[in-house]
Amino acid sequence: MPLGSEDKEIVIKIPCQKGLHMRSAANFVNFAKQFKADIKLTQGAVTANAKSILGILLLGAVCCSHVKIRVTGEDAGPTLEALKAYFQGGIGCVDEEASTHERHF
């Protein structure tokens, strides 16, 4: 599908060791919900609404997989930049070893 004047898209790499699992997916969905734009993630033949945790989990995005993000709407540009920064910042992933260690304190 061709991009319209208000459509933006990028391809990102999933940084978490466990991919987009329940916690990282929930964090991402909450982040995505703050934007007015329509946000879709696509991996392979599966496309999901970024504001739906079930949709995000059904992507099955594992560590280092590539996911296309398509943003549509009047604030598509700023939304895409914020999403790009979110993924570049690690999407709230915590080193699994450190996470396990922290739970014991």
C-alpha cells in the first residue's frame, strides 16, 4: 500500500532479549496509546494495531527481529519520531540477569 502525505513508516529492530513479551508489549501499548495517530506494526504477514496488547503479542516479535512501524494521521511525523526514540532507548527492557538479581532485594 503506498504511503499518503500523512503516512510515515520505518523498520526497527527489537532490542529485548525476550522480544516483545508480555511486559515489554504492555509498556509499548501504553506508550502508543498516548498518540492520536493510527499505529500499525507488521512482521512478516502479520499486522497489528500498536494499541492492542493481544495484537502485539500475536506478532511473535523475538529479539533482533525487524518490525515495520506505519503511522497514519495528522501527527504521524512526531509520533514516528517518538516511537523511533522509544525503540532506540531499549523499550524498557531490563537485563534479565540484573532483573532476577533485583527481585531478591
